[in-house]
Amino acid sequence: MPIANIFRRPHYTSDTTDFIAQLKQAQPGLDQAQRQGRALLWDKNLDREQQAEFGAGRVPQKPYVYQTAPTGD
């Protein structure tokens, strides 16, 4: 008997995994809808030149931004 069979446990799926599997069976278009939502908000092609221009236009921030009163510098 191989050692691997001694430690093998029965197949287990969590309640959450079962719920998601049932949801996907009930709504077959769910994966496609999720991909469309992700593409709408996250999957964007960035213009590298424009990003470089934004970076070049940044103004350096003072070390302690919450100081309201001027210091005696």
C-alpha cells in the first residue's frame, strides 16, 4: 500500500465553493457579466507617454502636510 493513500482525506468542498458552483449553474452568463464589469473599470490600456507627463508635472509634497501654522524657517 503506497504511503499517499494512508493520508488521503475524502474530497471536501466548502459551503462557499458549493454556493458559487450552484450560482454559476443557475446563471450561466455570470462569468461573462463579471468579465464585462471588470473590463469596464479595470482592464484599461494606459498611454505611457501621458503617464510620464503626469509624473513630470507632479509638485513635490512638503514633509509634514498637516502643519497649518508656518514654522520659523
